[in-house]
Amino acid sequence: MKMNQQVEMDYQKRIVRWISMVCVLCYVFYCMPVCAKPPLNTVKHIDDGLFDVAVANVIRKRCDNIEGRFFKAIFFLQELKSDAYALGYKDADIEAFIDSDVEKERIKMRGQELFSSRGVDPQQLDDFCQFGLEEIEKQSRIGVLLKAK
């Protein structure tokens, strides 16, 4: 009789463990991505990556002696988008972030801070283009998105 009770208790424990495991997995795969998403501008590597692309884009537009590496930029942006998807963001989240006037202004201010910290006057085209050439030479993330003509 004790043997049957022991078998029954072991069976019940296994069922409870199985149900618990299923509940945890459901939470992890369905609830966590929705609940755990911080604002996209606080995801450092994505925000920094988009900032670097924006800076490279401004440089290539303003400097006749520098051009953009479009395929590198496209692949890099696609990687950032894949990272955002992996963190649970959807296309609507990404588009809202990219199209946000507030975010555009924040990125613009951040760019001005970068240029100022490096002694670049954006009104002086020579300074601006020299900054781009230095980034290319350093092979920074901004620099690898550009090339000198």
C-alpha cells in the first residue's frame, strides 16, 4: 500500500513540475517580450548605431570629397533592425522611433555635441569634411560607412 502511495505522490510531483515549467515557458515566450521592452532610444547599441549612420549620412551629403558606402549602411541598418526584432520590437515600434520628430531633434543635438567636443564648426565645411576624413582613417563605425573619393 505504501508503494502505491509513493508512486502516486511521485506522479503528482511530476505533473506539478510539468505544469510549472509550461507556465514559466509561456511567460518567457509570450509575456516577457511585451513587458520587458524599454524605450528603443534606451537600447544603447541600437541608438548609437542609428546615430552613427545619421552622422555619416550628413557628412556624405555635405562633403564633395567623401561618399557613402550605401551597401554597408544598408546591411548595418538591417542588423540593427534584426537586433530590435530579437528584443521584441515590432515594425511599428521601429518606424515610430525613426519617424519621431523628438528623436530626430535629440539625434541632431547629440551630433552637435559630438562636433563641438571634437572642435568642429559645422558651418566651416573644411572642418566638417576633415572630421569625416579622420573618421575614415580611424575606421570608426562612422568612418567605415564613408570613403574618400
